[in-house]
Amino acid sequence: MRKFLVVLDDSRECLNAMRFAAMRAAKTKGGVTILSVIPPDEFNHWIGVGDIMREEARERIHAHYEVFAKWMRDRHDVDPELVIREGDVVNEILDQVKADEDIGVLVLGAASGKKGPGPLVSQLSRGSGSLPIPVTIVPGDLSKERLEEIT
């Protein structure tokens, strides 16, 4: 089964990436892996405090994931899996792609506006020629209706 890998973060454009991944997975009988990466610099505190903050970050991720997962299950009959990793986002995405050979497409949401598509899209598109899978970049301001038309 081909899976779509989508990154869960706090960006607005993440929503359209999730929508696109779910719609494509439903139409192609594929799956969705939702990856959330906790940056290591969030926990550069005392050991006990860092552990508490790490657990709180995981709880926030699970709560955020459940919203998307329920929508994917109810609306598109897609049951996504959640993967949480810690480290540099780009490195963790690449490591996840290497670790799961069923992942066939990386789906990223691009920010709209004067600041550019966002740091993740910028970093990964620079090295896209050496990525082992295709990358789909979904405009963050695309309407839900337009997404349905193109998927």
C-alpha cells in the first residue's frame, strides 16, 4: 500500500496538506502517515523540566492528531497513523521515509504571502532532486472545493 507522508505542525498550511493527503489516499486506496517532529531545542532545560515539557508536547501532538484523524476516518474512510520523532525536522522526515518503504509521496503545505512558502518547503525543495520520493506541495490558500476538484 502506498502511503502519503504529511507533516503535522502549527502552521495554517498544514490543514491543506492534511486534506490533500486524505483525499488522495481515499481515491487511491492508500494510507496516510502523519509525522510530527519535536525540535530538540525545546527541552534544553534541567532534566526533570525537559521531561515534563516533552510529555506536554506529546500530549498536544496527540490532541491535534486526533482532530485530523477523526476527520479523515469520518469523511474519507482513511485511518491515519501517527509518528512522533524528536530532532531536526528535515532529517526526521528523511529518516521516516527511509524507515517506512511504503511511503510513496511527501505532502507539504506551502504558506501564501510575501514571506515565501515556509522554511520546511524551502529547505526540502532545495534538495528535492536527491529525495527518494516525490514531493507534493499544496498551496495553503487553496479552497477546500478546489482541493476536491484536483484530487
